[in-house]
Amino acid sequence: MPLLTDLKVFDTLIQGATIEALTQMVNAFNAASNGAIVLSTEGFDGAYIRESFFTSLHSAQRRVDLNATHTSASATSLTQNEEVGVKIAGGFGPIEFNPIDIDFIGKSEDEAIAAISNNLAEAILKDKLNSAIRAAVAAIGNQANATYDAYALSPVGTVTYANINNAHAKFGDMSANIVCNVMNGATYHKLIGDNLSNSNRLFTASGVTIVDILGKATVVTDADALTVASPAKYNVLGLVRGGALVYSSPSSLVVNTERSNGQTVIKTSMQADYTFGLRLKGYKWDIANGGQTPSDAEVATGSNWDLAATSIKSTAGVLLVAGQ
């Protein structure tokens, strides 16, 4: 039987293998990161996802003087707000190869499927993670009450565990809710160099490493949003459980494989399209400003993520901005 004769089956095999690999990576990532960035295999219909919640009623608390003349008490309205997430679209490929070359080097169709599927799954995982980090840095960085700017100090403050702790302190008595730090490789190795010796590796996949630093999971990845070129700064996130939610169902991945004639050898190409939803705890995507299927730059714009929660302590987390 000629290699890759049944392209319809080949499409199905690539898509099935990618979904299986991606599901395995997602499960490992979610467990190792303490669920701060949740990569879900569930999707949603439409361009946006909304989840409503009741706003805080703490302001209804009041002091009562039993010796005073009784008067009417001011009522507090029970109101709702909503978190709004947005759907992001991406693509992979096309990947081209000559079927005769696969056969010539003694490789099988299964090996080709595995190579393509694993790379596709890792690429999608990194895109989801990078987008979640990009959005979190933008949204949290747009809130002064959730950001500790060590760069603005004189002299400029760098990334130290003390400054990470200062960022966590933005949550006050709720700082224990921060379960995961997110930083780039240079930041991580600086901390290790400062004698933070507990670097037990929990999960690794395509440039993404999760380690345990002093009891909190730390995602180490060179996501673009964690480094500012000019002026030279590093961003470090401190996220709560469920701080960033990424939705992507199996139906959101479409794979197509085509064979073409007309050249000296037969060529085969594979291309994939995919979508995923992104939502941040305590924030809502500004539909009027950000729009549908946003670009990376739009996701990374802080004004496109409006604060929905009444208190910063009920949001995705905090941000440390520090000198390199």
C-alpha cells in the first residue's frame, strides 16, 4: 500500500494523536502549576465567554448605636458583574514533505504522524500559555493596586525574592491565595544564584518548565510578555488558582492534508487551524475596544482588560516589575 494513500484517514490520525498528546500535556501542566493557569480541553460557542458573579456586599456592614433614635437604614443593592473572555484564533503550517522520502529513509507513516502531532501539540500548548501570560501581564499591570514596580525605585530594584514577596503583599491578608509565580529563565536562574536551592522540576514540555520554589509552583518560560527590551525590565506574575483560564475543545482543531502532483516528486502538505478561549479571573475583555479574534498586540493591551471585581484581592493575581 503506498504511503499516505488515504489522506482522509491521515488527517484523522494526526488530529487524534495531537488531541491525545495535547490532553496529556494539559493535564500535567494543570496539576504541576497548582491550577493557576488552567488549560482546559473544553470549548465554548461564539466569540466571547461570559460568567456572571455577585459583587461584594461587604459595604453593607454598619455600626449600630442601640441608644440612639432609630432611623431608616440605607439599603445596599444586590448587583452582578461579569468576567468576559475572548476567543483567539491560530494556525500551524503548512508543513510540506515528500512521501517517497519518508519511505526512502525507512520511516513509517506512524512515525511521521507522531512527529507532526507532537510538534503541533507543543506549539498549541505554548501559544495558549504565552497568550495567557500576555493577557495577565497586561491586565494586572494596568492596575496600580496589583503591581509592585521595583524598577521605579532608586536605585532600581531587581528581581529578588524579597521583591516578589512585596508584589504578593499587594493581596494583603489574601496573599496565601497566590499559588504560582510565572517568570522567564533569566529571572529563575538569578533567584537560584541567590541561594534559592529548592529547584525540584515538576513538568517540562517544549521550553516550559515548572519548578517548586519555597512551597509555590513557579512556571519558568521565556514568554515574550515577561521581558521588556527598552527600558530593560523583567515581569514576574503571582497568580491565584484559576487566575487564567484557557478553553479549547477537540472540535476547535481542524487538520487538513493534501497531496499534489506536477513536480518531479509527489508532495504532501499538512495545515492546521485552531481556536481557544481566554478568560482572566476578575477581569472582562473590553469588546468595544478589543473586538473579536484579537491579535497578540491587542491581547497585550491593558486597556482591553477591564477590572470586573470590586477588590483586587478577587482578581487573577499580582505583578512585579523589576530591572534586569
